[in-house]
Amino acid sequence: MLSVANLTKRHPGSARPVFSALGFSIAAGEIVALAGESGVGKSTLLNCIAGLELANTGAILVGPQAQDIVRLDEAARAALRATTIGFVFQAFHVLPTLTVAQNVAVPLLLGGVAAGEHAARIEALLGRVGLPGFGPRWPGTLSGGELQRVAIARALVHRPSLILADEPTGNLDPRTADEILVLLLERVREEGASALIVTHSQHVAQNCDRILTLTPDGLQ
Ligand SMILES: Nc1ncnc2c1ncn2[C@@H]1O[C@H](COP(=O)(O)OP(=O)(O)OP(=O)(O)O)[C@@H](O)[C@H]1O
Ligand SMILES: [Mg+2]
């Protein structure tokens, strides 16, 4: 479902790469934890896999068709994200001027799900993340933990085969952050999707099938 080979990323203007020659794969239905110290490049790696940042060299084969996101143009990357990838960002990125339901609907607007199915799917998913009836609410009236649940619902609503999740930080206490990632794991297993989940939590990592640790010298 995901195969990364010989991946190198250097940010413009920075002397040395964040990581170089990384390689690993994630099988269909496999959930992998990504650990590593702050600043080592975990978010950068997730952004490269989602095609939100461009890797300098290497290949990233994504989805059932094993498309190399490094080699696709921007439109094709966006299409692959819309159909195949669900992303939970470190800082939520729930849009404040859209209701909860409209936020969850965003991936549906880009993908190929029939409009008549949207409302029912959104309400069902809000129920699955513990937010039944929250659809009409405004993000500004939700707690940090509730916002992260909205972000999880949004990441799953288009039934992606690969979920990428960056550990929620911000205002979440470690226990709430843990609970929310465990909820995400349950939903990913329910959908039979694959996932790469950044976490500092032993508890969350133990609930994954495998743990990869990113260090300045590469993956362990
Ligand atoms: N756009 C950018 N331009 C230059 N440097 C960047 C950019 N984005 C990230 N970096 C640098 O790349 C390194 C890796 O950052 P990244 O955000 O991937 O770390 P991380 O492992 O996710 O850390 P954390 O656990 O704190 O979230 C850091 O040194 C960071 O300062
Ligand atoms: Mg990060």
C-alpha cells in the first residue's frame, strides 16, 4: 500500500538533508507507528508521502496502483490524495469558517462519492468518532480533543486506503492525545486501511503492528 525507496529530502536553504536514502514499506491493512525525537523529520516524511512537500530523490509508491507520488504532477498528486490518502495533521487544520459537517465533507468535494451519500456518511462518521449531532456546530465552540476527532472523521470520510497521521500536540494533554490516536487506530482497523502514525506514546505504538523509529542516521 506504501513503498518508500531511497528517499532524500533537503529543505531549500538548509545545508544538510533532513533524511537521506530512507526505505520502508507498509502492507495493505498494516498499521505502523513512526517514532523519533522532535525535529528529526517525521512531519517532513509524512508531508512527502502525501505529496504536500516534494522529496529531492527517491520513490514513494502509494495506493493499490502503486503510483509514484514523487513523479506525478500537482494535479495528479491532488487526485491521488483525494481518492487514496487520508491525512490527520499535527495542528488539526479544521477550518474555522466551515461547520463541523462542512469540514468533514471537504475530501468528499474533491473525490468521487455521490452527493446524495454525503450527509449520511458524515453523520455516521461523526457518530463513530464520538461526536454525534456535532455537524452544525462551529469549530470555535469545540475543545481541542473534539477538534482532533473532527480531523479524524475528515481523514476517513472518503474511505482512503492509506491514512497518514501526525500526533496531535497543541492543547491536548498526553492522555487525551493517546485516547484520540487509539480511536483513530480502531477506525483504521474497521476500514481495513493501512496507516503510518507519528506518536511519542508507547501505549499507542504498542497498539500498532510495527514501530519504525526515525533517527538522524535513518530508520531503525
Ligand atoms: N519548510 C522548511 N524549511 C526549512 N526547514 C524546515 C522546514 N520544515 C521543517 N524544517 C526543518 O526540518 C527538520 C524536521 O522537521 P519536522 O517538522 O519534520 O520534525 P518532526 O520530527 O516532525 O518534529 P516534531 O516531533 O517536533 O513535530 C527540523 O529541523 C525543521 O526545522
Ligand atoms: Mg512533527
